[in-house]
Amino acid sequence: MFRYWKFLFLAMLSVIVLAACGKTLEEQATEAIAAAKEAFQQHDQHVNEEVDGVSLYKPAGFTIEDTSDAQNIVMKKGDETYLLFINPNEAKDSTLFYDLLKNSKDKERFEEVFTDNSYFGFASVTQKGEDQVELIASVGGVKITTMSKQKNIVANMGKMMEIVSSIQQGT
């Protein structure tokens, strides 16, 4: 009988310790923003898709919805939907989307701004629910956003920045 309780106690203790070892949102957001920064600085994704005259990089596993047009491209990967907004009137150094984001009153938001060779970009991670976060990646007049599960933010943010970085913009 003593062995049974000892085993049960150790099993419960193991579960508690493992649950406490999960990364916080801040740690995951920091990793996600670092992935976005790396993708932003590379600018080397090869275009492999075209939608209404807009050439872009579409990562493996992503699909483009038929309802997409040159300014609003809807992409899907699994059960997550990505909304890509392209403002053709904004240049690669535009801060429009960042200025709009700064005016929001989100309490738990992590963000970073990137600049490189006259490009302006940013990445933002905002807590929206217990396990839901809003991810935004932007370069100039191009922005992509999605609602993601917290465990997917690092992988998603890197892919999102690769997509927006691949779109050619006016100067």
C-alpha cells in the first residue's frame, strides 16, 4: 500500500513540475519577435505565388483562398487563417500600420520595430484569451495578422514575416 501512495505522490509531483516548466507568454513572444527579426533582415525569400498581379512567397502548407484580391489575400494553414493586407499607396518605409497599432489600448502586448536599408517593419504579439494570441508582422505598407494558439507563435511569426518581406513595394 505504501508503494502505491509513494508512486501516486511522485506522479503528481512530476506533473506539477512539468506544468511549471512551460514558457511564459513573454518568453514565447521574445522568441517569436527574434524569429521575425531574422526573417526581416534576410529579404531573400523567393517568390513562388501570384495573386492579381501581386507576387509573394507562400510557405509550404499554406493555401490561398479564392476570395483573395490584390489588396486582401486570405491564407490558411490547418485551422488558422492569415489575413494579408497590402496598401499599394504606402512605401517600404511606411509606418502607417505601426502608428495604428500604437493607438490601440491592449494591455499585454509585446512588440519590436525593425529598420534595414530604408525598410520599416515590426512584429507584435498580443494576448487575446487564455490560449489565443494575435500576431502581426508588417513591412511598410504590407501587414499580415492571425489569431494563433500560444504554442504556435514562434513558428507562425517567422513565416508571417517571410511572407510580408517577400512582397515588392514602391519606394
